[in-house]
Amino acid sequence: MSHDPIALAQPALFRQQALIGGRWVHGEEGKSFDVHDPATGKVLGSVPSLSARDMAPAIDSAIKAQKDWARRTAAERSELLMRWHDLMLEHREDLALLMTREQGKPLTEARGEVGYAASFIKWFAEEARRVYGRTIPASAADRRLIAIQQPIGVTAAITPWNFPAAMLARKAGPALASGCSMIAKPAEDTPFTALALGWLAQEAGLPDGLLNIVTGDPATVTQPLMASTAVRKISFTGSTEVGRLLMRQAADTVKKVSLELGGNAPFIVFDDADVEAAVEGVMASKYRNTGQTCVCANRIFVQDAVHDVFVEKLALATSRLKVGAGTEEGVEQGPLINAQALEKVTAHVQDAREKGGQILVGGNPHARGGTFFEPTVIANATRNMRLFDEETFGPVAPVFRFSDDDEAVAMANDTPFGLASYFYARDLGRVIRAAEALETGIVGVNTGLISTEVAPFGGIKQSGIGREGGHEGKGK
Ligand code: SIN
């Protein structure tokens, strides 16, 4: 079948093989699967569907590379990582285009994601030089106890389709900087960005086998990694359901786990908020990546006194969003990743409609067809709707009305998830009370954007374990 080509300035970035032990391979069975452009449905190319047996050389090369890498000084490791960082930025346009074509996000967001990805490599290249231990007084005057931090060893990463570059960088950065090696498995929908990053890692001079990028069916590829005693840590970003499964599998070899799982972010607008700013904040959080991030506002709670004006402004701003292929000029909302995503978003809106939700804007699959969905605002949202309990993962903004602060916080916390929350308020006492009462790992106050390499990112409750980014993200 002929492929829809991606016009890259550096064509070598488009890899259709897996990276194992420094070699680009098709896998011993030679099987492959196609990757599609969600904006057109056309095939972009294919990548290997590796077998379980292909994982043995990946693990062996990661073991070998790690031993040598851990012996290098932190400064040497840091220097190579900085070269990788620089190359990412040098090839920003190509990486952004690859990402937009396979993932669907608008080019401006894809460019932003390349910068976000590179920021993790830089941050951890710097942090690598500050992996301190402790000297502890002993019971004898001529002795001291010394506690040092050592690399974990071989690590595995399973990364999601919504941030094909940043989630790989957020996991590989700390692992490699601290002397570990990694076997990374990108999502089936978006392997090309990760493979391009693998090629750039080689160009930067990272040793063979230090970063392996494997592609294929998740269960087939992941099972040997989970069963291996050599793989000492697994880091996963994705659904809570898969996170639970990996946690169970990790128990057999007592692997460390780091899990960034589902969210159900509340966004509260209190009655002393700057309403214009709150609308801007919701737009930034809700519609980032067409609503497909784990930290997108999923439920918007607005207090009586500002409810009507807020809803009116939100509906107007939403109606102005430009929908289209991410490569088109000025587009702000791309397609959803695949047909299943479209089905879920459509079902959530239909459920809300049937239960009394008032559709103010959108509400239907977009006239462009494919997996495009109209940016949607729903007023009169209520507790019994599916979108209260489940992450919609699409461009749908349901607004719930509330009267008092305790009621809002109680509704916000009424979920098994606890990744991110947001609120807008001016009163300092209220800000402190709400920030501490919200049961989430991250709280955005008077902002809709909370993602940065310099602060810890992660959830509580069933949204995960561990922190990525910040100095906490060094992955002890
Ligand atoms: C995610 O959606 O999993 C990550 C979002 C982010 O890093 O901002």
C-alpha cells in the first residue's frame, strides 16, 4: 500500500524499524502494523510488531549498556544528554510535524511539546550532577556512615499517544541521567515521534543499547519486560485499568513502579474570581490537545453569582475555536485520536443530553467527518451524568452550578481519581482552604496550565504512584 509521505527536512527522522542495541530492526518474525494520520485516516507508514522473543536482545543490550554507563561520571552523562536536548530543539520543526501527523494535535501545540520534552532532558541533565548522598554520625568517633544513591539499573517505560515526545523524555531523562538504561514502548497510535527521538539519541552519541525503542502489541512486548528480573523499574503513563494490571505483574519480580494514570480534573470558579481570567484558564486546560490530556478540566463547577456570565463567555470563546487538521493554518482543535475516542465522547454528550444537559455549543461529531468532534459546552450538568464519573478525553466542557465552597470541594473530591484540580478565587483564606482541601496531586490556582519540568507531576488516589519532573522525579 502506498503511504502518505511526511515531508521532513531531515528524512532520516522517519524510522520504520525498532531500535534495539543500537541497531534498527524489523524483528525476527518481520511482522508490522500500520500507523494512521487521525486527520485523514491515511496510512503514514508502518512499524514492527515485535515478538516476545525480540525482547531478549533488548533486555541484554540494556543490561550491558547500563553497566558501562553507570561507571561514567555524572558530568559525562549530563553532557551527552544536553547534546540530545540540543538536537531535539534543532529538529523541532520536523519533530512537530511528525507528531502532528501521527497524533493530530495542532502544529503550534506540537512545537510546544517538543520544547516541553527537551526541557525534561535539560532539567535532568542538570539534576544528574546533584545526586547527593548523606554522611551520618556513627557510634564510634573514627567512623561515619555514608548513604549514597545508586542507579536502579535497567528500566522500562510505556508511554501514551497523547504526548508522544514529552512522556518519553519525562521518563528517559531521569533514568539516563542517573545511570540507568531504558527500554521504551511507545503507544501503537504514535510510535514515529519516539523512534525519531531514538535516532536523535544515537546522533547525540548515547551508547548503543542505552535507550531501546520497541514497538508492537502491548501485551506481547510488555510481558517479557515485566517478567524479567533484570528490569528493575517500570514507568507507565496511561489508564488506571492498565496501571493496576502492571502493578500486579510488577509484584512477581518486586519491580519499582511509577504510574501516571487517569484523571477527572475539577475546575472550580468561585464567586470572587476574575471571570475573564477563569474563562481563559478553562480554555487552556479544557481544550489542550483537543481535550486529550490527563489533566484537562473534566468537570467545571461555577458558583451562583458568576455562573451565567461565565457560561456565556465560555460558550462564546468555544464557538470561536477553529477545528481542522493540525497542519492547517490557525487550527486550534485537531481530530480525536481514533474511532473509539470519538465513540466515547459522543456517548458522554448523548448521555448528558438525555439527562437534562443543555448543549450551548457543539454537541455532535464535526461536519468534517472522521474523528473530528465539535468543541462543546454543556450547561445544567449534574452528578448523575457519565461525564461526572469518567474522563471524557475530548473537547467537551460540562458546567455544574454550586452555591457554597464546601459543596464545590465535596463534588470535586467525589471521584476515585486525584491527579489535577484547578480553581480561580481572589480571597487568600479561600485560596489556602481550597488548595489544601482538594484531593489531587497537583492544584492549579488562578491558572489553567500546570505542566512544567521544574515541579513534581503525579496523582494520588487511583491516579497513580510516584512523581515525574522536579527534583522528586529523579526516580529513586
Ligand atoms: C498527560 O496527559 O498524561 C500529561 C500531561 C502533561 O504533562 O501536561
